[in-house]
Amino acid sequence: MVSQKSQQVTSTSGSRHYIDADGERYDSVTTIIGGGIPKPFLMPWSNKIAGEFAIEQLGGAIRAMKNTYDEIIEVVDDPEAQLFAQAPVVTRMRDGLEKLTDGDSVLSLVASGQKGKTETARKRISTASNLVRDAAAARGSFVHDLIEQYVLTGNVPDAPDDDEEAAGMLKQFELFLNQFEPEFTASEMVVFNSEHRYAGTLDFLANIPKLGDGTFIGDVKTGNRVYPETSLQLAAYAHAEFYETEKVKRTTDGATMPIPELNGQAVVLHLRPDYYELIPAAIGEDQFRMFRMAHQIYWFTRHGKEWLETPYTIEEAR
């Protein structure tokens, strides 16, 4: 069994890279795909989350203010009403103002009229999707950790009490185990390709006789959808040249450790709280070629500006 999540990974300037035992740097597979494959759906999704966040933040306070103004109008229309005895108009207006300005909500920040606070409110609304993304990423990492525990120990971890979605995904993982009876041979394996200068951490290798002979390469996804670039990710892992573990990075004679023989097939285990899918993924030469193209685009996004900085010399007139 191979497992080694602690292989050195460094994040700098929003990108991730790996360092092998010889100190060589490799671009991260997921960073390459993130920077090299367009994601046109992200902008509409981000706008949707920002709108939902703004409605959630403003809705409650606005409704409370409306109720306050309705009461004020009722008091003004009938000074003899019982409402006036309970709280005069000025008191009710003061309470309404406090609803606008108390606390640290987006509404109170906007109502302050102060430039710094309104800018904070804008940033909270515009970056609301980051909170959703980060929460999903954290849950995905947690579920991956639980699965790794099973791969290493053979025992399914207890479902978390405080996270229904994660607990549901773990239950679906158990259903996958019972239906397909996989034999895992590696988990969280860090693999490298020295020719194309990339590295990444594959989720698992497994023998799944019910699907076919040989060792499958697999990836676990916990998001709402599985996107086509997953094939590029798995193709990159399948075309890696060697791997390293936390404790063993080279053979006794100093050579790199070759990737175990694979059967050329890949699967994506898509876990959701109420169902799971086992999706075949193509990882042939076409997919690997597309990954390398994405790598070129990623390189351009990082270094393309250098093409506008080529020095030149102006010859002085004689």
C-alpha cells in the first residue's frame, strides 16, 4: 500500500507546485488545469451566489424596517391607538434606526455611509462565492481523508455527527465498496513527469475485477458535477513517470520509483449525500495531448507578459 499526502507541496502567488527529492520543481496538475481550461460557468455562478448573499443579508433587516414603518404610520394616523401608548413615534423611529446601524451586517455597513465600511460591504457581497467554494473544498478534503483512512486500515470511519452531507457521502462510499468490491493498492500517491514538468496527487489505484482486469486509476469528486477536465487530470496522472512517498523517494541504487503498471482505464467516483456514480474516464493520448495544451496555456498566463518586455536597442544617429 502506498500513501503519502505529506510530499512537499508549496503554494505561492495562488499557484501550487511540487518539489521532488532532487529539488526539481514541477507544476501542479490541478493548478495547470485550473489556469489552462476556461470555465465560462464560473462568472454566472459567482454572480448568482453574490445575489443570494445580498438578499439574505438585506432581506431580514428590510422586512423589520417595513414593519417598523407600518407601525409608525398606524400611530400617526391614530394618536389614540394603543400602539402610541406602548411606544411614541420617536421611540419607534429610533428602534428602526438601530436596526439599520447596529452590528456588523452588510446592511449596517451600507447604512453607515462611511466609504471604508461601504467598501467592506461590497467586498463581502462580491466575494460571497468564495465562502461557498471554500466550504465545499473543505468538505471534499474531509471526505477524501475519511476514504484514505479506509484505504489504509480497511475499516470504514465513523460518520461525522456535525456534517450531514459528509456523512451521506461516506454512506455512499460504503455502498460503492459493497457493490464493486475494489481492492485498493495506493492512496494519495504523488506522481511526477520529468519530461513535461508536472506533478500531482492521485486519489487511488485499485483492482476492480467487476469492471475488468488490471489496476484502475481513480479520482474522487464530491461536487455537484463532474467536469470533462477530470479526464485530463487522470490522463496526466496515468502518464506520470515515477512516484515518491514521504519516507521513500528513491530506490536503494538512487533511481526513481516507476509508476505501477496500469490497465489504461480510469474511473471517477462521484459521491453525493444521496447517491454515487462510478464514471469511466478516457485517459488516452488525446486526453494527454489536451492536458499538455492546457499546460501551455497555463504557462502563458504566468509568463506571457515577458513577451512584451523584449529589450531592443535604438541606434544613435551618426
